Amino acid sequence: MQPSSKPTQKYPRTIDQESHIKELIEYIALSLVEDPSQVVVSQYRGGGRENLELHVAREDMGRVIGKGGRIANAMRILLRVAAAREGKQANLDVAEPK
């Protein structure tokens, strides 16, 4: 019997792979809002984790947060899964519009 050549990681990552978690959140937000020109995602590192901050127009806050925060929580779950596939940790904050 020959030993199987299974990868040790469930989701192998390449060294040159750029983080796509910011683009994921931008894509989801742009799909939800009525004014896509106001969508801005800021990304910064803090404490070994990626922190993303989503800014949308005041009129679109309800669409992004959802009833009881369900849409925002779903976006957070998707973000954590995508970050875990890249071997990272990530957090999403929806910023209050000014």
C-alpha cells in the first residue's frame, strides 16, 4: 500500500495569497445598499487580528444591520470563515454614520 498524499491542512493556503476578506465585505455591502458610492471598508490590524470597519450612508444602515442585527451578524460569520481559511482572525464593526 502506498501512503496517501493528503495535505495536512484542510484548506491549504499559498504564500502569495492576498487577503480577500475586505473585498468580501465590500461585495456584500454593495449588494445590500441603495447608495453604493457611500460604502467604505477600512481595514487595520490590532492585537493579531484583522479589524474591518464598514461605513454606509445613514439611509442604508437598516439594510446592512437588518432586523435584530441578523444581516450584520451573518456578515461577521462569513468574515470569520473567510479569515479562518487564510489562517487569520477577523472582526467587523458597522460604523455609525456622521
